[in-house]
Amino acid sequence: MDLAAPIQEVKGIGPKTAEILHKAGIFTLRDLVYHLPRDYENFQQAQKISDLKPGNVVVKAKVEDIKIRRMRRNLILVEATLRDKSGAIKTIWFNQPYRAKQFDAGKDYYFSGTMAFSYGHYQISNPSATLAEDYDAKASTAKIQPVYPARGSIKSQDFKKFINAIKNNIALTPDMIPNYEGRADALFDVHFPETLEAAKAGREYLATEELFSLLLAARLNREENQKLRTQAIHGDMDELKTFIAKLPFQLTNAQRRATWEIVQDMEQEIPMNRLLQGDVGSGKTLVAALSCLVAAQSGAQAAIMAPTEVLATQHAESLSKLFGKKLRIALLTGSTKHKPELKKHIKNGEVDLVIGTHALITDDTEFRNLGLAIIDEQHRFGVMQRQKLLAKAHTMPHLLSMTATPIPRSLQLTIFGDLSVSILDELPAGRQPITTKIISPNSTKQMWSAIENELAHKHQVYYICKKIDDKGASELSSVKKEVQKITHQFPNYNVAYLHGKMKSTEKDEIMTLFSNGEIDILVSTTVVEVGVNVPNATVMVIADADQYGLSQLHQLRGRVGRGSDASYCYLINSNSDTPTRRLREIERSQDGFYLAEVDLKLRGPGELYGSLQHGALDLRIATITDTKLAHRADNLVKQFRQEGYNMLEYKELSDAVRKYQRLTTLN
């Protein structure tokens, strides 16, 4: 089967369907066959309604009393009663109006969903539905039914038809990895399993295949990096120690260790490729600044690229105060005045440290001797943007990437196999822990009173919402609605809003006003998750907090507590008085690395850490905390390299590896 063939070759996929699939990232047969089931239904395990217990359930029943209700905010409910000979139970579908006309009176259907106690009675929410006679007729050959993730208007049943249409082709799929046989069987067992054990084994094969691509890319990156040569940077260690000793504060042990690791790396002719990761407020910028000082001592220039103009400006101001006349520092952003003159100074080597945004990588920005490139919040930049900065040097510069997202130690080797990692796991002295409280949506009176008190003491407040506006059927709070409510709640204070769809200039202007204390309450989406330092902000309110992962909640909480005043974080549950485990964990812990480990176990790595890889991590199957599969994949990589396979002879594998590679060479 030619996996590169377009999906239009599949029976049943016409131009309109193909357009929807394209929007979901499904362009080829490979994309389609790797759109794997999210779950399976075994209707032979159907229970009597009278025997049901809360949790995932399967019943065979008739549908009675079906009705449709239109609620506020465009929410549509379809309610019905399911009945068999043993009893009856309520069921409900949210925003699936087609269900109201789906069922024939008197016919049996298999329903698979989650049963829970809600609104005073037990009910099954959003169950799938399959006509019993259709299933029973082929039960001997299809005992287990796959359930595919929907994409737009294309439902699970549609994907079943598409996959069935290429069933014979799947059985002929060639292996991707030399000496790792069984790919066709694995795909077949995942899509058409005879047992759940077979489906699990198939997924494990495909997950190992996926991890192989990631780990091989990391190995190739390491090998390529070892071949490169750059200028060795030797600073004046006595001068560095003297400068550190005169600082008005003490470095943490973690900052000292990370600085020393970077200094040692820069002394080598092999380019440094190091990730500096630290919890919010752990002092990454200072470590980066000391690295720039060492580079300048050696006669090399350094550049720090930040994702926003506000953050770049803040870095430039704070480092100018830190170094005084020791370093010649310049700020280069889109709004910088006299850019041609400044760029001339940079090209002539009259600037030691350039701090900027994407303006650093424009074609007319040239350096005389760029030796150290630093990327702040590195996951906010694409591969090509990072490559453009590195290309500003005459030889590959030393590279230091920084991230405030704590990456669990269990992930570092797998994701960052081609990187050295320095960890700042201590907070500087004087940082107060942030008091974190879970708030019921029906019990916010005490929270508003506490916020009033903070505002009276001239402090500032963040208020985070999941949505921008009230479009759609979600009950989640939105920026535009909450800003009205909060303005009414606090009429004597300046309230403003911020969200990702605003123009960059508007966002920068709002953040500048907030940083300067001219805005008292900032109602925002998560665009404030990383970035500027506002020591006067002492309150973080996160509405619908149970809708976020722990790591993101921790990042948001880290926007406050950056000054000497006591700070508070209020986590408002979306619709329940019973806090989730995630909220309980963040209420009791301030340790970002611990919370990241918990988050990993609760939610998996894909959504959390996908953007931290050099390209898009995009692991659709593998769970990179599965050490057994990672070990199996690593052994396959070693075998692949030891036996001298030519990557270019395996196009599909080359394509899979290339998306993870930092460098363009494949061999």
C-alpha cells in the first residue's frame, strides 16, 4: 500500500470530506491508518440495566420518551429513557441534536457511555449508539468495535467505513524499520482486533515505532553536533567571581551549578546545546546574563531572543541595571527607533549583548562575532526561527535555550536526548510561598473581599478565563463576560482585558500599562502564562481551574508572588463543589517539578510537552513515560546505527525522523 497516496483515493471520501480531513491534518493514507481508535466497545459484555454501577457501562435497550431541549448559550440537550426487561435509566447527549431522530421505536440498540449520579438521579452521558441487529449479525467476526475520535462533522462511524474500505491494503503495509517486522499485523490488530489484548499489543508495536523515530533523531542530532566546531569562549573566571560576590543577593546553589555547567560547555570547540529549565521565579535570566558576561570577556557577542517586545524590553532594562557599563547592551525590537544605526553598531561589534524579538533574525541584522545565542521561552519559537538566529554567526554559536515549564526528569532523556540539561530547582531567598485556595463557584464572597483588600493596598490582580467570548455551547467563563462583571464589582478600579486574538501592539500596550501599575485588574486568557515580571501583582484568580493541567496552573500561579508581599492564588471550580485531584495537588504543593510529574501521570505527555521538542513532538500513540517501550526503541536505534543502514534508502522513516531533527543532515 502506498501510504503517501492522497485520501481522495479511499472510497467514500469526496472533495468536501477531504477538505474536512485536511483541516484535521489527515492528508494521506498514512495519516488515515494512523488515526487510531481512542477506545473499543465490546457489546458482548452488555449488562442488564438493573445491574449497572457507576462508571463505564454497556447496555442493550430500547429508546423511549426522547426529547430535545434548547438551553442558554446555544446548549442543546437530547434526553431519553433507555429500557430493557430489567428496568430503565435516563440518558443525555450534549449538542448532538441528530440523536433526537436517530432511533426507531421498538428496536434495540447497544449504548456505551459513562454512568454517574447527576441532577438528582443516575444517568448515562453522551453514550455511543449502535443498532443491535447490525452488530449481532456480524458479531462472530467483529466482537470488538473500535471507537474513533471525531474530526469536525466526521464521526467515528465514518472513520470505520473509511478504514474498512482499505482493510485489504492495511494487511499489506510494509515495515518502516529494518529488522522490526510486524507493522501490518499491528495496524490490523489495532483497527480490527479479535481481542483487547491484540489491540494493546498492536498499539505497543506502533508506539515503539514512533519512539524509534524520536530517539533516532535525537541520536543523529548528537552525532551531527559532535562534528561541528565553533569558537571556544574563555572568560575571566576571577572577574566573574568578583562580579557575583558584589551582587546585592546570593546566587542559589542551583544557579551556581548551572552557570558553571554553561561556562564549561562554552570553553569547548564543540558548540554548546544546553537547555536551562527552571521553575517560575528560579532565576534563569540571571544565569543567562552571567553567560553573556563570560562571552563578552572573550570578545564574543551574545544575543537573547524573547517572544514578546514587553519581555525583551524588561530583560534589557533589568540587565542594563545589573551590568552598568560592564556590558554594552542594545534592545532591538519592531518598535526600536534608529534601527539602521543600531544595526550598524551591532555589525561593527560595538554591542556586546543584543536583546530582542524576531527583529534579531531579519535579513539585515548582522553580527560581527556572535558566539552565544540564547532563546528565552524556546518553545514559543519555531524551528526555522531558531535556525535563523544561529545562522547569524560565522560558525555555529553556542546555544542556550530556556524554558519555565518544569519538565519531569522521567521525560528529559527521551525528549531531550540531544541536549544537555541544567535544572534550577531552588527559589532565591526571600520568595514567599503563594497561598493557594480552591473556591466553589457558589462561594466566592470571601474571595472578592480578599481581592478588595489587596486592591486597597495598591496591589494588582490577574483574572484568567478559558475563553475569549461566549460563542459556542460551553458554560466556561469568558474574558468579555467576566470583564463586565468585574468592572461592576470594582467600579473604582481600572479593569482591562487581554487575549490572544488582539494585535501584538495592543497586547504589548496592555502589558506595559499593567507592568507600570496603571491597570489594577487584568482579565485575560492564558497569554499571560509566561513573560513579564510584575512584582506588584499579588492575586491570581483562575476561573474554571479544573479545566487546566497542573503544569499550566502552576505557570499561571507563578505570575504572582514575585515581590516581597504575600500573594494569593484562587482556583475556581467550574461546576462542582468537589475539587479534582489536580486542584488538590496544586493547593498543597509549590514544587513545579513534582506537579509536572503528577500532571504527566494524570494527562499524558502529548498535550503538555509537545511544544517543547525542537519541532512538534506530535506523539500520537506513544506514552514516553513507558520505560519498557522507550528501552526497546533505544535498542532498535543502536542496532540501526551499528549495522550502518543508510537513512536515505528509507524515505518514510527519513520523513518521520526529519520532523524531530534540529539539523537538516540525514545519513
